[in-house]
Amino acid sequence: MTTILMVDDDDILLELYSEVLSEGFHVLIARTVAEAIELLTIEKVDAVGCDYHLGHELGLDVVAWIDSYRNHLLATTMLISGEPFPAMRGFHVRCLYKPVPMDELLNVFYTWFAPVTKGD
């Protein structure tokens, strides 16, 4: 089953993402840059959805780590931002803007990966 790592410092959003995405994907969650990097190090992750602002950290730090250590994953990494024009530091990853409709979020992942059903 395709594994998606969702990174956000908002527990309510993480719960929503997990609930919505778990119908077709295995979902991992992280609340900080360090947690995200730890999961990326020990788990097989196929895609990442990461909040731009993670408390006092930036989701771009997760993107930078992916660029350095799991470069192939950049094609299936997206940032989710409340800012209309977030600074991207030269990274070219998809960006969705809050509030993100759940059907739009699902559409991105279903575009990247063929839909699967639970138990696959």
C-alpha cells in the first residue's frame, strides 16, 4: 500500500488528513521537522504532505532533507501553506493553499498514485 507522510503541528488537521487519506493509503503523521526526518529515515514513504509553518520551524527544512537524502521523493512532495506566496528557497515542489478542500488533497495523491483499496 502507498505510504503518505503528513506533517503538521496542528493535531486537528493531522487527524483529518489521517481520516480522509486512510481510505486509500497508509498514513504516517509527524508534528515536527525532527519527527518527519525520523520517519523518512526508518519507513518506506512514497509521498509527503507538509505544512509550510511548523511552529517555529519551516516545512522547507523537511523538503531540504528530502532533497539531500531521498531526492526521488521530491516529485511526490507537497507543501501546504496559509501564505499566498511562501518563499520556496528554489525548491520546486507542489504547494496547496489553506484552507485545502479534502477532495483537492485526495486528487493530488490519486494523481500521483493509482487509487487503492484498504487491504491491498
